[in-house]
Amino acid sequence: MKICLPVVKKNGFESEVNAHFGSAPYFAIYDSEGNTLVFVKNGDSEHEHGMCQPTKLLKNQKINAVVCGGMGARAIQILNDMGIDAYQIDNITVKEAVSSLNKKSLRKMSPENACAHHNCR
């Protein structure tokens, strides 16, 4: 399973997961098969609300899930259409997020419970 986690800084498994999907400077891509973690720069992190398209960057990564603090309805719908589930967490590290996802203790996001702005919670 491959999990995408938007992060503020590249700090390995101790990287803090970003509060919002599209505005994260980096995406940590965790692959459970090899227990590997790679970082991809989000070249679209500076944008007007609703104008970013980080899903394009992830399209070829073969991601199964995205875990972050929140994201907009359009991003959730695009991810879902790509076969990718989105899960919500609050102020947690990559290591803790992966553990929580494996325990199935994260709340699945849907367009109905999506963020309406960058500072959502």
C-alpha cells in the first residue's frame, strides 16, 4: 500500500503532517511493502484556494490513500475518482499517521465533510 502524506518539512518518519493537502511544501510517499519513505516537492503549494492541482503530481505515484488535516471537496472527489481514499488526522507525524491508518482508526473524508477554506478544522 502507498500512502501520501503532505508534510511541512522533510524529517523522515518524524515529519509533521500538514494541516491542508494542497498547501504542503512536500508530499511524503510511504510504501508499506518495503517500509520506505520518499519525498516529492509540491510545486503547486502557493496558490489561491481551490486553484491548486496536486493530484496531477500524484497520478503516476500509484497512491492508495492520502492522510492529512483536511482538503477541499474537489480534491477529495478527484482522488476518489482515481481510486484513492482520503483520511483526516490532526497534528501528527508520518509515523503516527501510518500506524493510525493501519489500525483503521482514521476518519475517511468525503466531499460532504470537506474543508471550505485553508484554515479549516
